[in-house]
Amino acid sequence: MNLGRWFRTIRDIPPRQLAARVQFEIQSRSLPRLPLPLRQSLAVGNSISTPPLRQGYLQALELPEPLHPIPSPQQTYTFTFLNQPRELQFPITWNSPDYPRLWQFNLHYFDWVREVLTVAYQQGQIEGKNLSQLKHLICDWINANSLCSFDGWHPYTTSLRIVNWTLATRAIPLLAEPDVLTSLWFQVRYLHRHKEYFAGGNHLLENLRALIIGGLNFNHPKAEAIAKIALHQLSQQLALQILPDGGHYERSPMYHLIVLNLVAESVACLRSAGWTMPETISEPLKRMLNFATNIRLSNGAYPLWNDAAYNIANPLDEVVSWVSQLLGQSPNHPTDALCTRLLQAAGVSLMSSRPYEALTTSSHCPDSGYSILRNANGLELAFDYAPPCPDELPPHAHADCLTVDLYCNGQPIIVDTGTSQYAGGEVRSYERSTLAHNTIAIAHQDQSEVWGSFRVGRKAQPFNVRSGTSEGWQWISAAHNGYAKPPLNAVHQRWVGLGSQGIVICDRLETAIATEYTSTLHFAPGLSLVYDPDQDEYCCQLHERQLYIKVLGLDESDRVTWMDADTSQSWYAPEFGRRYPRGCLRIQGLLPPDGKTICTVLMLNSSPKVTWEWSNGKGKVQFENGLFLEPSYDL
């Protein structure tokens, strides 16, 4: 056991949060072993009979009553989570050591209910087989998962299931049988007493959404009190977790969309119940919506920074569309059928979507540490100068400070690795490492001390963040202290610039002792570089253009190597369970005590005719047409 690493990991976690973790671990192990009456008393408190449902709540979700009897359950059901399909026999085995943990969590979420409802709204009624699946799997879950059995009663799985069952029973009143409502009421009361204070972040927000939506579902003073407490706590948490620029403080674009959506669903259900939306909710929601708009790439995606993948959160355009309408703004994308019903339940007048106009101006989110430089020629240069995570919440952090992504007319060119799994092991360790990102590793170390599946010890902190324009170029620069500990005492500062047809990336590395460095640019799958020894440059064929790459400022000991998809051991993971081999350009060499500056120039359509000079803490990039840039560093 590395005691120093453990100390650096837990020193930033507040004592109250550590105590909550200990309490949760004790309860999760002890409660399932107790007799049911004692377990029930400790888990949910005094017995309260299942109250009636709140009249008129989410009434717009209701589907026409089925014309035929509910079919018998199927012998097997196929579930696909995280791109991993499994065929399960009925009755379902809800917990199995054969399931990956995150897959098992997804099984307990019942998120597939939303897909079933969306199809039913599109068709005007629910199909018999889908209704049968809903009814029999809900009842089977209740029979198989006694109170406090895990993972079914983990607060996170319970949170998502409460919301999904509430939507299902409101859309299809036939499902709201006494046993189902009793279980749902028990889950609300259980969650009220077992919020994830030990985790915080998006997990706690999921708890609060479920308690608002689930509490409003019932007509009882206790249910109303649960919803009011959750609403108050949601306001407090949004004040903590939403940064001034609107970004979620875990600094994952994927989790930002998840949080944006869950807050919007809470607001829609509040309005459906006749409650008003507090300013402490609406104001952060507006900022979050603006942040989502700013990080949108022209292809509708977003950078895969920290733990992020596509097809976990709803697509960015769909989330922005329905939240815009909820806030009284016109959408720029069609709204899906379920969100349309939620808007109707909230009393919102639906609006037609207007044609989407992609951003051509740059976006800067300085509190989050994200910028996307854009120009009129379709180039997008995304720059991550963010801290890895909140000090007390490291699970989704990567060692990726100063990484860049490059897109041309929506085509990914240089992109981060993404996230394919949360399970511990070599894959998880690599995807969180500095080498998996488009930045620089010094002394074969990660800039932040990522380890295990969700832990971080020492955390790199950005500083010296600056931005401006020069000779028609936009630029931004930042440094981090991830290598500042002795004996290295090293610092990495990166300056990135975007012109009309080109990109310049200048890296200044300083260290107290001689060591080695590795700079990596990971290219999108399907792209390859061809080296021209006469020009000492690389060429990459894009869809309609060519991209030329020249690396300047190197010594004889430095080497630049293109490794194709077969040899690079690099991959692109845009979704969980998906890894696509790809090539990477790697620059490696010795880093002397007096430091090193590397300048990488990328130009569209023409070979870069450029020279590079470095003196007195300033660099000079001189182009053939007389234009020059002067990246400066003050470390």
C-alpha cells in the first residue's frame, strides 16, 4: 500500500464527507443482514401507509388506455447497456458477479422506460409487448430486490429508478397498482434518509431530482416535506456545483448535460405540481444552458474531456432544445416526444424549431477552464486549461491539463481518447493518463496522480491563463504545476493560436534536473500522416483539404515519430464499450535543466513556410508572408 498516495488522495476530502462514506459502507453491509422489520425501521423510519397520488400531476404524459389485455412475460429479455448486450432469463437475475458493475447499475436504473415511452408517444399508443415488459419487469424487480439489497437499493440506482417509474406510472395508469406504488413510496422514503453525501457532485443532484419528482407524485404532508427539503438542497448544491460561467464543477461535458437535463426535469415537474421555480434554480439553469451552447462543436458533439462519452447523456442539441423552451426561448432543434410531453405537463407553449446557426465566434469559459477558438473557415481548436476536478470529488478526473482538440468543418482531426469503461485495470488507467491526451508528459509521469478507477492524489493546477489577438490570430495560453514537486520542479506552459488557415501550438518546458518528455497528438481514426523528408513535414489528407504539420525547435536528441493505428497502441473511445485504433504523432526527447520550447505548426492546404526563434523568454513564429507571432512565457 502506498500510504503517501493515500494521504494525498484523502487530504482534500472534508471530514464530514469521509464520515458519510464510512457510514454508508457500514449500512450497506449491515442492513441487508437484519430482519425485515428492523431493517425497515432503520432504513425508512416509522411506517406510513402508501398515500394517494397527487391529482393532475404530469397528466400530459398519459397515454390512451391499451385496447388489449397485457400479454404474458417473455421467456427472455435482451438488455443492451454500455454497448454490451445480454439476454436474461425471466424471472431476471438482477444482481450477478458475471455482470460488470456499471452494467448492473444500468439494469437497476430502468432507463429503457424512456425509450419505450418515446416510441409510444410517436405511435399514439403503447405496444402490447412493451407494456408487458414494463409491467412484468417492474413487478419482478419488486419481488427480487428486498429492502436494502444492493445494487438495487444503492442511492444512485434508486434515484434513477424512482424517476423512471414515476414517468411510467403516470404515462400508463394501469401500471400504478398498489404493490408498485407501495414500492415507489418506500423508495422515496428510503432515498430521503440515504442521500449520497459521501459522493456529492452529480450523484447528490440525482438524489435530489428523484426526491422532488417522486415526492410530488404523492399527496401527503410527508411527501410534500420530502420534496420541499430536496428543493432547498438543490438550490444549495447548484450554488456550489455550477460555476459562474455555467459549467458543472466536475468539468465533464457529458456530466454537464446530465445535470442540465435533471435540473430541467425537476423544474418541469415542479410546474406540473403547481409549484413555482425559485430564482435559485432558474438562474443557474440559464447559465448551464448557455455553457452547453458554448461548448457545442459544429458537428453537434462536444469535447470528450475528463470522463466523457457519447450516448450516455442525451444528445446536446436535444437537451438544449427542450431546456430552451422550458426557459421561454425558441429551440434550434426538434424536441423529442417525451420531453415534449414534459413541457406540456409544465404548461409550456411549444415553439417551432428555428434553423441552427453554428457558432463562428470563439467561446471562453474561464471558470471551467475550457475555450473553443473558431474561425469562419470551419476550424475549431478546443483548449482545456481546467483543474482536473473539485478537490473533494476526484472520480471523473483525467490527467489532461493543456490538452487540445482540432476539428475542421465538423471533421475530427486531433481528438482526446474519451472513456470506454469505469472498471479498474489497464484500460481505465491508460484512458485517465497524460499519455492518452494531446498534451505533454514529463519524466514518464502523469501530471495529476490518477490511480485506481476513481482516485486522484496530487492534482495539477492551472495558472497564468491569458488570451488575446495578434495579427489576426486568436490565442490563449496557460501553465500547470503538475510536475512542480521536487526534484523535477518542472512547469509546462502551452500557447495555442488560431489563424484563418492555421494553428500554432508552442510548448515551453522548464525543469530543475535533466529528464525526458513525451508530447502526443492523437489523430481521429481513419486519418494518417505521410512524411516528406525534403520539407521535414507531415501531410494529412482530410475530407476535402490537406493538413500540413511541421515541428520546430527540436534538438538532435529529439525525435518525431508517426505511429499508425497498428503500432501506436492509441485508441479513440467515443462511447462506453467502444475502442477504435488510431494513429498518433509523438515527439520525444531529453529535457535539459535550461528548458526547451517546441513549436508545432499546422496549416490547411499549403505547406507552412515558417521559421522559429527563441530568446529571452519569447518565441517568434515568422511566416513567409511577413506575418509573425510572438508567444511569450512568464513562469
